[in-house]
Amino acid sequence: MNCLVGLADWRLPARGADAVRLAASVGADGVQLDFGGPGRGVEIDTPGRIDAVRAAAREHGVRLLALAGNQLNDVGLTRGPDVVRPLLTRLLDAGVALGVPLVFVPSFRRSAIDGPVAFARTAGALRWAAAEAQARGLLLANENVLAATPARALAEAVGSPAFRLVLDTFNPVGAGLDPAVLAGSLAGLLADQVHLKDGPPAVGTSPPLGAGDGRLDDTIDALRAHRVPVRAFVLENDYRDGDPTRLATDLDWARQRARQSTATWAGQ
């Protein structure tokens, strides 16, 4: 299994089809796309937009890796079904139209899992969405900053073979957690696409991968040690300023780790 290196379009100076072309120009293997929404760009299910993204991906040989519902950070996954389910349905339908294998929703800001009520509401929303995803042939994932035990409890509460957890290499650090420990404790529940970033901006820009406080190599080593079949490392440092040097540096760093991971899997 080859480990790919991808980009997250919500962290780039281009979105949608333009992000696909940018990924091709810098030699990335694929992109994760954001659904969009108020303050987040044109929604991807706007007529003609999905066709344009797919055409660009075919033309340039870029894989469409996943679709993110970052709008739910603003709306709140913990709100009632009448608000959340229509958004989740659009997200899943767009995932099918794009041909991605994975759709994921975050649990930050208004979707934060900050107590028992939010946990129960999140589990209920994800349980419904996972069933809908499975019916569409998709995997559904959630990104959060829960410790290993409650994260596993969330997966058990969702109770679906179509459900995964997205591992981010820095967000847990900001919550006082160790991503390497999570990689080992949650190995069988993790999505096969991992977000790479290495800390908050020091002076306006994210630190280069491997140079921040995230101890990325420890996490990547843990993923290999626990045989987590990572299909893609997805860069999620902030490149929206258009600095090509930082992006190229991070891509080179990630490609080296991807080659090591591919070699590890080939030898197992």
C-alpha cells in the first residue's frame, strides 16, 4: 500500500478545482476538499462545481481523498436533527458525487464535545450519519480532541462499521494530549488519512513540519508500530498566504515519511 501525500484545500490560497490544479503543480498526490458555506467559500454542491472539481482531478491525475464538513464548526453538530441532518445529507450526497471514499465532520467550536450532553448529542448525530454513509458506500469520520477512553466510547456509541476517527498530529497537543498515544490506543478506529501540522503560528505562519511542538515523528512512528494502514498524510499547516517555499518544504518532509511508511507496510 502506497502512502500518499495530500493537501487540505481550506488551508490553501485556492479552493475547489483551483486547489486541485495547485496540488498538481506542486506534486501532491491528492486533496481533501471542504464543503464550504458562509465565510468558508462557495458550497461545493453549487451547480457545476462538483463537475469542475472532478474534471480538474481527471485532467491532472490528482486524487480526491475526502470531503470535510467544516461548516459544522459554525453550525454545531450538537444542535437538533432538523438543523443538522439536512447539512449532513448534503455533505454525504456531495461526497458520493465527488467519488471520495471518506467524509468527515469536526467537533470544534460550536460542535465541541465539552460535556455529557454534547457527547450524547454528537453520538446521536454521528450514529444517524454513519448509517446514511454506509448506505451510500462511504466512510464517515469525526475529528475531535477527546482522550482515548472517551474517543473509544464515542465510536462504540455510534456503533457502525462505517465510522472512523480522524487523527490530527497537533490538535490533541493543544488539548494536553499526546497524538502518539492516541495513535496506539485508537489504532483500529482511525481513518486512513492523517492530518499533519506542527503547532500554532509563531509569528503569523505555521512552523514547518517537524520543527514545531507536535513531535510528529513520534506519532508517525506510533502509527507504523501499531500497523495503522495510513493511505494519506494530508498537510494541514496554513499555506493561505501563498508562500511556495513553506509548502514545498513541508511536502518534501511529508514525502519522506510517506516513503518510510510505504516501506514499512511492504515489509510486513
